[in-house]
Amino acid sequence: MPGTRLVARASGKVRRMLASRFERREASTDSVGPIVSFTFDDAPKSAFGVGREILESFGARATYFVSLGLLDKETEVGRIASVDDLARAVAEGCELGCHTFDHLDAWSTSPRDYLESVVRNREALHQVLPGTGFAAFAYPKSGATVWIKPALSKLFACCRGGGQGINAGTIDLNLLNACFIDQWTGVDLEFIRKLVDDNAARRGWLIFATHDVAPTPSPYGCSPKFLEAVARCASETGSLLLPVGEACARLLYAAESGASSHHSVGRS
């Protein structure tokens, strides 16, 4: 019914507003950017095969946000990767990120159940790939809530959402913006070029996200041709092409170095 849809839309808008404004963990991109990161959610096999090969041709390494409960399963974004796929990606310098074990939606899951799924995902990774940890977190489906952000900030250096924008100036590490390049959002190359150029001009951090990479992708994926065009745009700006965890580490290191330098100047 139209009234029900309007209520749901309004509720979603309020949830997103609260999540973006509160429980922030702020950092600055000014001394590090521009940076561009490429991420794949759910970790379908095509992202580990075709997707990784395309990014490697531009010197980029991806972050794969994995729900280990989905491994080897057939899903709407294709077959999900195997443990061997994860191990090979890590060996080649890519990162794994946490996406909850059960691919849960924070909007429809209690904080307790959500966190239990996050912890279970971490434990499952330690079992199948001992010594490997998650570099970051990405919120599945609807995104973050104001109640889950502070809990995740204790577990991860940064967490990624959506929003179709860049992270520039003072940013929120608990809810980083990302631009989804998929059939559902319908972004075109002109939009991508403007976003990449804006990110470069503002010395920001632009995170691209998608799922499968296939000639006929799912609504949540993109074609190899489009991913290649996006990667080329990013490369041509001279931006640092870094996985999410590495990019976050650079931002935090720059912030700590700046604080230490400022403190030393103040004491002299």
C-alpha cells in the first residue's frame, strides 16, 4: 500500500540520518589523499577471478568483504568463493573484510545477534585461515544503525557503508561512504569520472563497491568492461590505489604523526 511504503521510506531516511550524524569516529584525509579503494561484497568467485585480474592490471588490490556462512554457496550474485579463493587472494596482497557470518541486515537484527554474527565470522576465518584477520568491516544490505556503530568501532579500524559519495576532509571511520558500481544503482562512466576528479581535487578517499563481475552481471554486480573503465579512471588521476585496511592505516598514521609533531613543537 502507498501509505505503508511512505512510512517505510521515512523510517529509512531517519535511520540513515541518525547513523550518519551520531557515534562518529572522525579522521582527516587532508594529509594523505587522494586514495581510491576497490571492494567486493559477499565475495563471489567472479570477483576473485575476473575482478582481481582487472584490478591487478592497474596495480590495484581489492578488499573482499566476506560472510563465511555463504562460502561455496549459489546466491543471487553467483557462486561464492571457496577457502582456497580466500587464501590465494590474501597471498597475492588482497585483503579480507568482515560482512557478518550470516550476511545480516542491522536494520532488522538485534544488536546482540548482529554482534554474535560478527564474532562468529572472525572465529570462522581464524579456523579456515589461521593467522589471517579482517582488515575492515562493511555493513550488509541496509547499512548501519546508530546502535551498532559504537560496538563495531571497538572491533575494526574502519567500517564501510554506501551513500554514493567520497570521503573528504573530516570523515567518519565508523561509516565510510562508498560508491556502488552495479546495475541496481545504474551509475554511468560520466558520473564515475566526475566523482574520481572530485576526489582527486579534494584529496579524499573514494571507495568503490560491487559484487559479481560478469558479462551478464546480477543487479548487484558489474561487467568486466565497466570495472576496467572505472579502474582506468582512478589510475589516470594518479591516486593511491589501496585496499581499505591499508588506506585506513595510512590515515591513522598520518594523524598520529601530525599529533606527535604538533606536541613536540608545543613543548620546545
